[in-house]
Amino acid sequence: MENAEREELVGQAIAWNHSMGSIDSMVFKCAVDTGIVEVIHGHGSPITLSQLAVSLPTPCTNIDVLRRIMRYLVHMQLFTLKNEGSDEEEESYGPTSATKYLLINEEKSIVPLLKLQMHEKCLAAWHIMGSCMQGKAGMSAFERMYGEGLWAYASKDPEHNCIFNEAMASGARQVVPALIDGYGEVFQGLTSLVDIGGGIGTTLRSIAKSFPHIKCTVLDLPHVVETAPSCPEVEFVAGNMFSSIPKADAVMLMVTYHSLLSRAIKNSLS
């Protein structure tokens, strides 16, 4: 195959993959919402399609649709498929190394992040992202859609506030252990630390456990702090970072979770 032809096919594949990318997210959400993940993980051994159909919280009456969903999830490497095309045994499905992260009660579950990203209010804002190019400078799609920014909106909507805070905590539960293992030396010598926009304190709880000599403080907006569970190792301060920040040896600011996680894991394995 000529280089030009290969490059053309690669470009075509990239375009196709991105154009259909939303399907991955919707099938992913379906697997969580319908209980497929919990049933397969809890079964203890590969489960047949017919067993899965009757074991779901709401039993499946259209097994052809379930089969298509499962085949797609296998393609996404979220489940395994056995006995495919066998005339002797019914095909069955099992978990992969990724499955546990889709469990609701798993410590490092990404379900809260999924619920935020796929929430109808957030999805609606993505649909008008292009119009922001003609809007007021600095205005996000969320603000253009709902008339106020995410944090102001969350302060008036307890349900959305909870979804957002749990999503941020979910990300922290994945990142912080890798951060401590891979870059723990950055905390050496500190006696006090402030997490700016630290949410309900998930990040600092982990840091305080590993470095009990550090006085840990979370600074966040009042509607966030008031929902944070009590923790004797972490002090919560309601405020605005643009007005004042509690004094400390160092401050933390949220960065892109995926970038930090990949770097921390790479460093801890080297």
C-alpha cells in the first residue's frame, strides 16, 4: 500500500471514529444504568446472555438488543466474550480489568464522572458550544445556555451540586494515590497546605492520611463546603479565592486529572 493511500485511510478512520464517538458514551451509560455492570461483576464467572437477561434489575424482554449492546461493550474492552460462534455452548460474558471502575461502590469508580458528563443539562450546553464564538468574551456554553455559570447554578440546584461534587471527588480518588506514590516528595517539609476549590475534601483527606503532620485546609464556595462530610484532619473554609486565601506553606489548584494521573502512574512504575 502506498504511503499516500495509507495516510488517506488513516484520516478516514480518525474521522469516522470521532463522528461516532458519542455512541461509546451512550452505550457505556446504558451498561451502568441498566445494571449490566453490577450483574456481570457479581456473577463470579462468565454469564450467558439468557442468564444476564433475567438477572438485570429490570429483566430484558428483547434479547436481540441486549446482544448488540453486549457485543459493543466487548468491542470497547469493558467485557470479555467466550464461546463466540460455538454450536455447543451459548456465548457468555465476563469482566475485564476495566469493569471494576464502572461499579457504583468501587473506591475508584468513574460512575460519578460519567453521570456528570452525560447529565442532560451538561449535554445541552455542549450542543450550543459553537454559538459561544459569537457570544460575550469569557462566557461558557453552560452560562450561555442557563444564564449563569456552573458554580452559580449549582449553588441554587442541590441535585446538580451533589452530582458535580461527587464527580470531582471521583476524579480525586483516582489521581491522589498515584500523586502521593509518584510525587510524594513535594509534600515533604510542608506544615500547612490549602486546596483551592478542594470540593468536599477528598484530595486532602488522602494527603492528610499519608502526611498527618500537614495542616490541611479546603477553600471552596459556601454551597460546596456546607455539603462536605465532617473530617477532623481537614479544615473547611467557605470563601472565594479571588477575595482571600488562607495562609499556608503551599496551595493546590486542580489540574487536568487525566494528564496528572498518567504522569503520576508512569513515574511510580519507573
